[in-house]
Amino acid sequence: MFYFSVACTFFCEIVGDDFCSKEWKRVRAGLDKLNCFLLKFIEETGLSLIICPRNDNNANEISFYRNLFGDKACIGESNRKDFSTYRIIDRSRLALAMNSTTLSEVFAWGKKVLWCNIPEDEHYAMPEAGISYFHYDDYGAFKERLLLLLAMPQDEYKSVTSRNARYINNFHPDNPAHEVIRKKIITVLSEPH
């Protein structure tokens, strides 16, 4: 099972010709291509796909995914208070998205992730993620990368990506950032002036 996330703006028709509308349409085109690749991938491999909705009870979002994937994907229940997206990713073998702060966070945990920049758009480039970054409009290469990551033993994946993960989001469970900052503030405040 793997996780997929997109922005909720894309679940309705995008109208207009202003700057924002043009940007949303450009991104939507990339996400549509990614969705096509995902659909083909799960059809060919028989693997499970779970989609984590961004909002609680967003009928447009759920309808969008149901129309696209039918019964080939499961749509998870969104519960921000219970951190449902993180719980689903924690139980998944791989999480992927075009652009996601959640992906940065779980990458730092050591979870297998894939940033998918299929439109090769400079705004969604994440070469810092190394093997966990894909930026081609090529289904064969996409499938190959997913299968490589899924087959890679977890210890090997962590070894290959640990430096990349620390660069993107330096997470350390025994020394979290808020504690480092707190200690530094206490040290500075306790120094004589």
C-alpha cells in the first residue's frame, strides 16, 4: 500500500485566465499526468493505493478520486485531529506526491517516499531527495523507480537516503528541534549580561 496527496484546489473546474488560474491549470496538468501514471501502475501491478484526502468531508475531492480510480484505490478517512495522514503513511510501504510538506516530514523519519515531478516543473524540483525524486514524463521510468523503491530493503533505503533526509528535514527523535531551541534560549538567558 502507498499514499498519494494533492492540493484540494484541483478537485473542481479551474476557470479564468489570470495568473493564479494559469498556475493552477499548469499544476493540474502535472497532477493529471501523475494520476494517469498511478492508475496504470496499480492496474499493472495489482498493488494497493490509498489516497489520503486533505479535508474532512470534501465531497468534490472524494468524487474526483472515485471517478478517476473507481474501486482500484481506497480513499482514507481524513481526521486532522488524529493525524490520519501520518498514520496511513506509517502503515504504507511508500508515500508519493508531487509536492508535500508531509512527504518531507516522513522522509526524515526514514519512510520510503517519492517526489514526482512528472511535468518537470522547476517549482516542484526536489533533486535533494536523491533516489526519492523522480522528474520524467516517462511511465516506464516511473514504474521502474517505484518498483526499485518498493523492493529495496528498508535498511538499505535509509542508508542511501539518510544524508538527503537530514538535508531536507533534519529530524532526530531523541533531540527534537524545539528542545534544541529551548536549550539555546535558556543558555542565552542565563548568561550574565
